[in-house]
Amino acid sequence: MKAVIMAGGFGTRIQPLTINMPKPMIPLVNRPIMLHIVELLKQHGISELIMLLYHQPEVIKHYFGDGSEYGVRITYVTPLEDLGTAGAVKAAAAYLDERFMLISGDLLTDFDLSAIVDFHEQKQAKATITLTPVTDPLQFGVVITDKQGRITKFLEKPGWGEVFSDTINTGIYVLEPEVLDLIPEGENRDWSKDVFPQMLADQAPLFGCNQTGYWADIGNTDAYLEASQDILQGKVDVHIDESPAPGLERIYLGEETLLSDGQPALLEGMVVIGSNTQIKGRARLKNCIIGRNCIIEDGVELENTVVWDNVYLKRDSRVQGAGLCHRIRMGRGVVIEEGVILGDDTTVGDEVYIKKDVKVWPSKIIEGGSIVTANMIWGEKWRKMLFEGAKVGGLTNIELTPEFCAKLGAAYGSTLPRDSYVLAGRDVIRSSRMLKRAFVGGLLSAGVNVRDTKRIPLPVLRYKLTTFGEVGGVHFRQAREDLAATEIIFHDADGMELSSGMAKGIERVFFKENFRRVHFSEPGAIKEIPQIFDYYCEGFLRALDGNLLRSKGLKVVLDLNHSPAGELLPRLLTQLGCNVIELNSNVDESVTGNSPEDIEQALDQLSRIVTCLGATIGCRICPSGERLQLVDETGVILSEIDLLNCVTALVCRAEHNGVLVMPVAAPETVEQLAGDWSMTVKRTKNNARSLVEAGSERQVQLVAAMDGRLAFPPFQPHFDGLFSIAKILELLARTEQTLGGIRQTLPTRSYRQAQIPCSWELKGGLMRKMSEHSVDLEASFLDGVKVRIDNDWVLVLPDQHRPVMHIIAESVVANRADTLLEVYCQRIEEWKQELLQS
């Protein structure tokens, strides 16, 4: 007698176990599930096997070969398309000219197959379905028979209202070859939905044979872990390749398995350990299956857990009721709760906590100290921190999903007073709107009200926050460096970027899932602020010398980049008497962002239009309204450093008094310019919050970042690209200068910068090396280490959020700046090597 083994399923419901292998090859006690079926068939005298393959067939063929190693003879049939359970068997009809058994390759059972065949013969059936009672029949096909065993009724996956029996179809059939005549060749057919109902309607001899042994459909990860425990509990008898350990009851060891110092007392219940695996020190294992070539260090505790091959678990980790797939690397002190599945090639850092039922797809990296609360399917890394400064960013719909944002909103709301108000806005990108709506839902669930400004320039949102009414604000925007990513910027009640203390408070709630859930009658409300633009415009116009601007009638070319600024800025400049030529002014939500090539083309176009029309300046504003890029009247596109220097020079010439706030990395030309006009420069750390905090002090005329962001505190201390354009026009009018003319009078110093990749572990050591190096030099430690060498300087600055070191050099001589940059880059690389070898 022959048997057909169905082994073609995709195993979608049991992912991530089946990402890298077909479902019948999932190891069960260190052997593929299907090998247990092959041996069961062989025990009952069935050694002529036909394997029906479809998904990853090579894996199965490579393992079983022709079957001779396992005492059977195997024929493989691989249909070219998905033909359904019955259609696939029809594809093997050429090999089925006698009675045969059909069985799934992903079952675990000890049914008496011989008794089923005998029943079939006794009843002279055309088809016999093996039946068994289960406690929950909803996910199976329910079958009922008469007293003679003839099937009278069945129903696939019924609801509880439809259940008429607890006896279900196990997927094990005995069939006569003429049944295959009911299946059209090359067409998709299913046994339970098509063939058996037709036989029932034709009153063909269709019988059900009841069996009461062990039977489990390993359809999902919970069923897989449960089946593994059933084996360890002795509920089903299967062959185990590992040998019983001498003198140790229910302990099975593979070849060359090493138990450190002979510590058998720490192995409890039934434990199976594969070949060449090392259990070190006083690791404790209870009811576990461990694969081959694993290393489990001292202090590790595993209970009711399955570990596949080539897994390395460092000391003091605790895993309970979980499944760890192939080639996992786990750091010290990791805690994994029940139901967790880690896919192949996962790397888990030290002190990670993975909560119950989390599934991690293969090849993920989980940073040390993380608390993992949700499945990891897309993206590569789970971070232990959400915030980079005041920002949460990630790949849109991959790392930042609506579910993630709803949790983040709930966590943020839980840190705020109930019934308080939060201002929420976004850029024009659709994905920003999608994620903001999910975030707002989370806020409302915590009893926090939302004032929804919809699409709005970030400076306008910040300006509103400087007034009363809200305890904070969030703005969603497309990332500047990666169009596929979204950034969420958090602000406090004063419009400042969120402090690190507040960010850590949100992270604590998020990771512990300690959300404040209000009563169903008390969720927050969504309200709009229709006057928010009018309020901003009023302050905007009041802060400028409108009469002067109107008297000049300056011409400005604006590339509004399809941003919400297009609804505001041209109107304001027109009211100030400017002649405005608009580019890309329509607010278009279908725009998906600007690539570097798009930006280059846009600036080139802006340059040509400025010179062609004889405009005073050309301006391009970023989608969120913070940054700007300038073109002078000669068509020269200003670099970020030139922009900073030109605006500094304009402010100095116009104001003659006050303070300029600059980051520590800004060029020293600003000191030269300020000194010429009796102004002072205040240096701060190179982050937005430090700059804006310093800009809130008295007499500050300008705050400048290094990336095209400017703020004029007499209007507001926050970066504002809209106001900056108007203010620069006013400064040009007051000084009666041109931007190109200013640029040509700037002090000539050469500014160079570079980035060097540097792991987080080496950053501290590198800064120690740089500090030691600066002992005999004039140095400052405001942010990074900045050393002065004669009239030149070098700054080594570790990036706060990326594994990168910044090296910046400035000199009055271009070659000297190049040399300094090269010397210190080389020095950093040498220090890295020294640290790695120490």
C-alpha cells in the first residue's frame, strides 16, 4: 500500500518558524515533523511514499533524498501551481493505481493506521476519513456518522451556533484510486469543500473511522510549543534520536553533549539535549528541548522551552515557554516570557526584556536594555530608546506604524494632566496624516484633549505654544534625510523641544505599557483653532518695519515646496509691499517628498529665475517651514555656512548691539563680524533645545543652527523659516546692502568637516583620548572637545543619536584646514584601533 504525504503548505499561520523552511521540516524534538509521520507509516507497513511538495521543495528533497536512509522509497511530485488539497493529489494520479493513504506532513499523531485501513476494507468504502473528538472543533471540519460509520453530514470550520458534533476530520484518509476520477485534472479542488460533499450527494460509500489516540494539528506557534510539551509530558510517544543519559531518568543526550562539571541535579522533568551542545556551570533546564551545537552559559534558566540548533545563550538569562529558532545570539540577563518566538539569526543584547507572545521575524537586532512589547516583522532593529532628543523617527508604516503611534500617543497622554490640551499638526505628506490620526487616538484614550491644526508650518504651531492654553505640541513630518521615514517632534508648553527628562518619562510608560485608560465616558475631545493663522500673522507683521519694506518694493522669488507655508507666506510678503514670484505654491498632498536630485534641480531653477527677473533674493523653504535655502541676486546658491555668515553680518550691521547665539561648531567668522559691530556671541551645545533656550534670554538678536535654521527672538526664539525670509528682506532694506555684496565682504576662513563611523562602545574611549590629547592645548569642553592650535581650531564631537564622530576644522588658510581635518581623522582611526585592541 502506498501513502501520499501532503507537504506543500506555506505555513503562513505558524510564521516566523516557517520563514526559512517549509512547515513539515520544523524540528520537533530535533527532528522534522514529517519524519515522525514517515516513521509512523513505516511502523504500519507503508513504505512506498509519494510526497506532494510546493513551497521550498528543495529543502525536503535534500533532507529525505530517495528515502533509503529512512527505510522507505520516496517519489516526489511538485505541481507547478497551487491546486488545492485534492487537485494536488490528482497531479500524482499516475502513481496511484491502488488503494492509498493520504496524510498531512505537519501532523503529530500516534493513531493506529492499520486499524483505519482495516476499517476501510471492512466497510468496502471508497473513501474513509479518520475522525477524532476534540474540545474545540471550531477551527476544523466537523463530521457526524450513522451507527454503521457512514458519514451523513459535515461542515468546515463552523461557528458555535453551527456545531453539531465534537468529532472532526483529522486530514488522514484512506482512498480508492477511482475517487480521483471526481477531480478535474489541473484544477484547484479541496477534499472537504469539493470532493467529499460530492460523494455525500452521490451517496457514495464515504465512511468515518473514529480514533482516540494523540492527534495535533501544528498550525500555529502556540500549537507547536504545546505539542513539544506534550512529548515531554509523555502524552505522545515519538522516537528520540538522543540517548537516555546513564543513571538519569528522562534525560536524553546527543553525541558529545557536554554537561559542565556533571551538574545533573539542575536538569528537571524531561530534557532533550542535541549533539555537541554544551551546558555550562549551573544552568537550569526544566522540560526543555535543546538543539545541536548550542552553548548555554552558567546561570541560564530555561523552562518549557524549545531551542533549535546553533544557539548561544549568555549567562543569567531566563526563558520560559518560548521558542528560539536557529543561530540566535542572546546577551546576558535577558528575560523572555511565555509564547515568545525568536526567528532565525536574531541578535538580542544584554538585559533585554521580551514580553509575552511577542514574535520576532528572522535577522533582527534588539539593542541591549530594550523592552520589546510588540511583534517585530518589518525593520531591522528594536531600540531601547524611542527618542533622539525630542524626536521619534522611523520608517513609515514599517517602524512607525499606526499601532505604534497609537501606543506612543497613549504613553504621551499618560504623562500629561487629564483634560489638558495638546496641539497637533503635520506637513502635507499623507503618511504624516495617517500616523498623526493614530497618535491622536492614543492621546484621547488617556483623557487628553487635542487641538488639531491639521497641516501647518511648524513655526506657526510653535508660535501658538508660546501663548497659553496647551501643555505641549507634536508635529508630524517627513524626514529630511530619508523620504521613507517620518519624524514626530515633541514640544513642551513653551514651544521648546521636549527635555530629555520628559522624553524618558514617556519612554517608561511606553515600554511598561502603563497607560492611563480613562472611563468610556471620559475620552479627550478633538477641537480646531480656526484663528491660529491670523494670530501668527498679526505678530509676524508687527515684528517687522512694514513701512520700510513697502517703500523698497523688493522682488523675491519663493519656492514654497508645496508646503503649508504656501497658504501664508506669499500673502504676508505681499502685505509688506514685496513683489512675490511663487514657485510650487500649491499645497499638494500627493507629493511624496524631494530626493537630493529634486532639490538640486529646484535650486538650479530658482537661481536662473532670480537672475532672469533681477530679484533681490531667491528663497526655498523646507516642507515643515523651519529651514531655508537662499540664492543671492547674482544667482549664487548659498551654502549653509555662507547663509549663517551672511545673516550674521546683516544683523550686526543693522542692530549694532545685542547677542548672537551660535552652536559650538559654528565658524569663528561670527566672532569677527560681531566684534566689528560691538556685539557678542554666545556659544551653546549643538542641539536645538540649547540654542532656543539661550535665544530666550534678553538682547538676543539672532539664533542660528548649522543647517539653515534661523530664529529672530524679538519675534519668537524658535526656528522660523517664514519669518526669517521677511526679516532678511528687512535687514537688506535697512542696511541698503545686497546679499551678494555681503557675501563678498565676509572674512575669509576655511571651514572643513567630516564624519567617521564609530560604534557606541568606542565613543567614550575616543573622547577620553581626545581629552588626554588636549592637556597641553587651549581647549574647551562645552560640547565635545574643541582645541585651539594657533589661530585655527579643531572640534571632535560625538553624534548624540548615531554611531558617528564629527570632526570639524577651521583655519584662515585652506590647505591648513584640510591638513588639520586629515590629521585628526587619522588620529581618530588610530585611537579606535588602540581601543579595540585593549
